Amino acid sequence: MSYTQLQSDIGSWFARTDLPTATFISLAEQEMNRTLRLQGMEEISQETPGSQLDNGLWKLPYPADFLQLKHIERGGDRLEFVSNNQMNVDADPAYTIADESILLAGNDPVDLTYYKSVPVLSDANTTNLFTTLGYDALLYLALDHAANYMMQPGDYRQKGIERMAEIQQQDYKAAHSGAPLVQRG
């Protein structure tokens, strides 16, 4: 399904052509970005801290599409999260978070694994992860915003939330391939 189809479906649902459907879709996408954490939202990027702070730590701003950190590795070793008051320049391999940045001991490159926001739909970007995996959830959430706009409440929101839960559950199952976890060591 596409952005154009989604806009059409919203208008058809209410038999109206004068609705600001782009706004409703944008609000629905924002909610899905806040709620869902899917494999297709995972990003791995190598980053190098950019500036050193007065306390000797190095600051790495979040990437522009950053939603949530999954983990950080340096040289193949996973870094440990510590609180701000436990972090010091000798705390390697550790990190902390402050001011929408990751604070690290040392400025060697790190591999960030994080959840990124799904690119928004537009006339130029007509499909995304949400239209592929959760068109119905996106539609129901957009319909909820349209219904609120027209002051015609319905149960669209609940249906959207239920669909998002199903999407998250299916993605979890797919990530684990249905096989039991085997501990190695």
C-alpha cells in the first residue's frame, strides 16, 4: 500500500475529500515511531565522538534518526551503561547518556546499534516500513485523528493499538525464528 492509497482510504472512510489527511498520517506515524521497536528500525553505524568535555569524557551526539539505543560496541566489546555519577575517563569500557548525547571515555570509534525513526511518508516517499508491515495500524491511527478532527469519536484508536501489538509480537517471533535460545559459553 502507498501514501496515496492511505490518503484515499482515509477520505473514503468518511466520504470526504476535504480532510487534511497528510496531517493525520503524520500524527499516526509519530505514534508508531514512539511505540514500535522492530527489526526493520534497527540501524548499525560506526561513529566517532566529536568533542571532549571539561571532565575528559568524549561526547557523541545522537544520530539524526535516533529513537532508542540498543547497545554500543568498541573493538568488538560491548560497552556497559553506567550512571552519570559513576562515569569517569577511566570507566572504559562504559558509557553514559546526557543531553541527548552518549558520553564515552576515549574518542575511538564505536559501533552504535540503535532504533531509528521510520522515514515519513510524502509524495516523494510513498512507502515505508509502516505501510509494508502495518498498513492497517497506520490507517486506524490516522482514522482516529480524523475522527477527532471531525468530532466523530470511534474505536479506531483501540484497533490501531491492537494492530501495533500484533506487529510487535510477529516481529519478535520472526527475530527468534521460533527456535529455542541456546546458551553457549
